[in-house]
Amino acid sequence: MPAIVLIGAQWGDEGKGKVTDLLGERVDYVVRYQGGNNAGHTVVTPDGQKYALHLLPSGVLTPGCVPVIGNGVVVDPKVLLSELDGLAERGVDATRLLISTDAHLIMPHHRALDRVVERYLGSSRIGTTGRGIGPAYGDKIARMGIRVQDLLDPGIFRKKLELVLREKNQILFKVYNRKPIDVDAVVEEYLGYAERLRPYIADTRLILGKALEADKTVLLEGAQATLLDVDHGTYPFVTSSNPTAGGACVGSGVPPTRINQVIAVAKAYTTRVGSGPFPTELFDANGQHLLKVGGEYGTTTGRERRCGWFDAVVARYAARVNGVTDFVVTKLDVLSGLEKVPICVAYEIDGERVDEMPMTQTAFHHAKPIYEELPGWDEDISKCRTEAELPENARRYIERIEELSGARVSAVGVGPGRDENVVRHPLL
């Protein structure tokens, strides 16, 4: 079987975990290929249990599925173990988890620098979660990173930590007037994590390669989303990795020739967390409706998400950059009760109409949405399971999203539960 990539088409929080559940037991491996515990997704099981996952792939809740943390992820071992313990307390077996030996570790100096730099930036801050993700990726690229495999060799771990803290402690103390980090304390803490993590550490590239050769289905799951991609997103208001489909190969070791399907998840409206441009953002009663009815609060931070109408320019861009074969539109039910449901079909920039993503950061900051208004619907659609059961205006809305986005809409979420979906085309 080929590999499937699952990505977010907007600024994150689109409901990717729900789509993993929609694929269900047909997936043998779910691989998280980038990001860290700055991401989060909420999964609601058939019995109504809600799980907030941060580092673990959503497949950890699917019986028989092997969850994998790929080499492209940055791992905070304390957070990971806490998440595993939380699942164990609720009776969820996560012993199938595999962690790549080459995934990089988030260290105390990463968290310290992330918080102090963000505060130092003041009004120009990016809006990071302060969890050390950016500094960890920075060290990875600077070849100063400490990897999961280093936990298995205490001598190497200490040597690498001593080397990197020569610089980081100077920065913390002399630049930001913060207390230096103690090497011995970190070594003791992290080697304690090593004993618990040892059973999960594996050569995930080899395992995934053999799984594909054995006709297993591998789902490559991105965190965050297209417009938070460090290369293809709204830089610098982005994450520090590549959530787009191309990043799936780099972050997992699965070659591009093995991928034949890219599923992109988009909300029926748009949200984003943190700073940065957002052309369709709403500051009126409609924005409050989306916030309250949609429950738009960050899984990881609890922050209110900024809310706006659906942006078809963004969706077209995501389709092109990722090679999207299927869109899944979530939270259509949140729009029920609205008289009108506008869709942004283009932007006005300096008096001119622009139908595609602007080329420069400056232009995108100045983009004003051009809307096409569609009639709304009052019906409760949460019980709909076929397209024919949806109100006519809801069907027209989805059809228009499909036309404007450039790829077919294969499924529509009409509620938070695993089974609250309308499937228009099978995803597998």
C-alpha cells in the first residue's frame, strides 16, 4: 500500500485528528512527522470521551494502529511521558508507540530562550507557545542538537550538553540576565527519562519502509498547517518546521514515490492562533458566533483563536503547494443558524483584485477580502450522514468550496464525534 499524507490547509486546528479517526482501522501506522508539543489536537471517541493530544499521533487511540514519532519531530520527554501516563490512567494502551532515534530533544535551555526572547520582542513577538520548539529546531539546523539516541549513551549525552551550554548559558546570563542552567541537574533529569523511553526508541525509517513493502497503510500526519510552514507559510508568523506535504518525506524517511494521496483538512470557516496577517478575520457578532459555537480555544494553550470566514484563496494555495487530492471540510455545523455565509474568493490589494496568494509579505498584510455571499441555513445538521440529508444551502456551500479550492471535497464534518461526518467520496 502507498503512504497517505494528512495536512492542515489553513493555520492549524482544522481537525486532523478527526480525519485520522475517520480512516479508522484501515490505517496500520500513523506517523507524526514534524512539530512538537506546541501543537495539539482533540479527538472524541465513540463513547464520548475527549482526548487532547500534543506529541502523540492521533492513531494512538485506534486499536491495532502503531503510532510513530518521526525523526522530524522535536520531543520534550517530560511532556511525552506525562501524556503517556495520562492515557494509561484512562485505560488507553500506548505501548505500541515508536520514537525515532533521530528525533531531536527539547532541552531546558530551549524553553528558557524561547520565553525570554519572545518577551524581549515585545509588540513584535511572533506568538510562540514558549515551549522551546523554535530554539530546538534552530540548534538542529546549527548542528548543535541533542537527539533521542543520545539518551542511550550517557557519556555522549553529557558531552553534547556541556558543549551546547557553553554558549547558551552565556546568552542567558550575559544577554538576558537569567540564571545559567546546571549541567548536572539536566543530566540527572534526562537520563531518568531515558530509562522510561528506552522501550519505545526504534529505527522508524526501517520499520516504516518494511511496513510499506508488506502492503501496510501508513498515514503521515502533520501538525500545524500549510500557512504555518516555515518556507511556505506567512513568515515570520509561522512554526519552525515544514507541515506541508513535502515535509512528510523529510520528517519520516518515507520516500515521495511511496505517496499517492494527500488529504487536506480545512474548517468551514478560518481560524488562527498567535500573531500575523489574517485577511478574513472578524471582529463582530459573527466572529463571536464562530468562537463560541465552534469552541475555538487552543488545545495546547487555551488561547482564544482568531476567527474569520472561509478563505478560498488560502485553500487554492494549499491545494497547489501540497498536491491535495482530497479536502475534508470540518465544523460545517458551526455555520448553522447564520443568515449569510460569505466566502472570500479573492483579495483587493492597493486597489487591484488578486486571485492568488500575494507574492510578498507586505502585500499579504494589505490584503482585503473580496466576498461572495451564499445563503445560510437554520437546520441542525449534526444527524446528517449522507449528502442528500444536508440542507440545500449547506450542499451549495460545500460545492462552492470545492469549485473554488481546486480539489474535491471528500468528507464533511457535521459535529465533533467520530461518526458525525458526511462522506461524499471514500478516502481509502
